[in-house]
Amino acid sequence: MQDAGFERLLMQWNKEQNDRPMPWKGEKNPYKVWLSEIILQQTRVEQGWAYYERFVKKYPDIRLLAKAKDEEVFKLWEGLGYYTRCKNLLHTARFINKNYKGKFPSTYEKIVALKGVGPYTAAAIASFCFDLPYAVVDGNVFRILSRVFGIATPIDTTEGKKQFKELADKMLDKKSPGLYNQAIMDFGATVCKPMLPLCAGCMLNKICKAYQAATVNKLPVKEKVLSKKQRWFSYFIFEAGEKTFVRKRTEKDIWQNLFEFYLIESASHREWDKKMIADFLKQQLGIDSHEVKLITTAASQQLTHQHIKGHFIVVKLNNIPPKLKTKDSLWLSAQEMAHLPFPAFINQHLETKNVQPALF
DNA sequence: AAGACGGGGAA
DNA sequence: TTCCCAGTCTT
């Protein structure tokens, strides 16, 4: 395939027009680059920015991160999503601290072997920190290459991934891989954007196949359509004295390692009134005496593959029922709870003051 | 090869 | 609402 000076034009754009400041830009410290790349996986720069700064401030080096308590790190990650990233972050920090004496590995093979580090992240670290010739292939690169070279191969297929990776490797500026990788991602984020790309003023529009064919908004091609699962969560917030019932989500599901209240899940909408609550508490938990303080209106949150809806029901108890004294249950004060990470779905309820009691 | 995994911003 | 984001891991 004719490259038509893609690399030269991209680097020219970078030199003349790229003005995109980011806290990790130009960073050579592999710990900080690694941290930023993990935070930025499937996450917008604007969303990850403040998280990166908080992490660097709290854990200036990998040793301090390795020695931190799990809950403390998860609390700092709270709200960022994809929480296995946080789990792997801690695992890898401790792994490097123990096995590499705190020194970040400097070869691609060793970097890509780290938990939570795939081909993209390894290429980013290797090129930014060690000037190794590995091309990053992220969402920006798929989009730019498919448009500039007019490639309609679906990017979410094995064949597509292979084709774009080969092209990306071919285009890479082997003399300055770090600069090139930074440039192509900045270009994708600021010019060759997913929606409303700035084609008119684009320095590459003369060589861009999609621009010439007016197919920019058709590329890149994705084959799969994602289906969404509907779930309904009824959260009972049990309060006994100053303590609230809380448990850790350990099952293989969303929000693993985060905390929550007592959960009843149903496949579809479930409405509660005082009588249903009384029956449920009596039959399932052996609770005789209680006071329903609040039944919220439906709360809702969109996730990528799921749509979560549900109620929060605040119930005041006179004492802690035996059935809620299991091994995985915690009864905590508000202050203790404040140190724990919760899903955004729950935090949005906790922070919302406009919860209005349902009529009952 | 397909599915799972969050949350938020923009259109 | 839908799409997509500096992807990776599991099944």
C-alpha cells in the first residue's frame, strides 16, 4: 500500500499544530507512564486526568503504591470504572517491587507480561520511556488509519486487528517512536475525532482516502452490535443505631471489590410498598420490628453492557438481626463507610438530596 | 471468537 | 438514547 507521506505529514502536524497539554506528556518515568496508561484504558483523557494527579501525589513511586492498602487504592480509583484495572495495578506494583526490586522492566517482552498490560499499553510504555520501536494501536489509530487509507475492514474482527496492526507498524517513525505514538493519538483526539472530525482544516486531507470519497463518517467499520442487559436492583439500607449494613461484592460480576448495601436483584422492575417490605423482612430475615424511612423513586445508570435501575429503601431497625450477622456482612458507622469504595450507582443516591419519599 | 467489564461526555 | 473512549482478560 502506498503510504503517501502519512508519517511525514503527521509529524509535521505534530510540530506545527499540536498543542495538547497533559500531565503525563513527555514523562519518561515508566512508573508514571504505566500509571497513566492504565488509567486511560477505555477512558477519556478528561475523565482520567484528575485521577492521575491524585495517584501521583499520593503514591509518588511504585514502592509506595506497592505498600498501600487495597481499600485505600480502590477508594482512590472509585468512580473510574473497570475496577479490575485497579486490582491489576496493585498486583503489578507489588510484583515489580518484589521481583524487580522496584525497578520497572525496560523490554517490551517483560512489560507486556505484566498483569493489566496488553499490546497497546506495552507499546506506549516501551516507546515513551525507552524509545523502543513499537507502534501503539488504540481506538485513535484504528480510526485514523481506516480513514486515511480508506480501509473498511471491521476493526472488531481478528482479520481487522491484524491488518491495522501491520499497517501501524509500517507507518511508525522508527527514529522517534515515542514522539510518533504521542502524535498519532493527539491527532486522533483533536482532529480526526470520532464525531465531527475537523477535515476542512486537516493537514492530511490531501492524502485521506475517506475525505476524498466522502466516507469519513462511515469509517472505521464495526461489525458487532452490543446488546444491553436490563437489571433491577433493590437496595435495602439497614440502619441499626449508628451502624449501617454493608458488604463487599466478591462475586464475578460488575463492581467486584466494591461495597454495597443489602441487595435484592430481579430481572425486571419491582415495586415495593410497606406491606411487601414487612413481609419480606419477616420471611427472609426474621425481622419483626422495623421502620421504613424512605423508598426512593427509580434510580438509573447506563453501563456499556447493562442498564441498571432500582430503588433504595432505608429501613430503621432496633437491633441487628442474626441473619445479617454473617461472615461477609459489616455494620459500619458513616465515618467508616466513607473510606470504602462504592459504585457510582450507590454514590449517586448517597449524594442526592432530592430523594423524595415515595407515596405509601 | 465472543463476552465481560464502568462511567461520563457529546450529539 | 447511542456511541465511544490511550484495552485487557476470561471463557
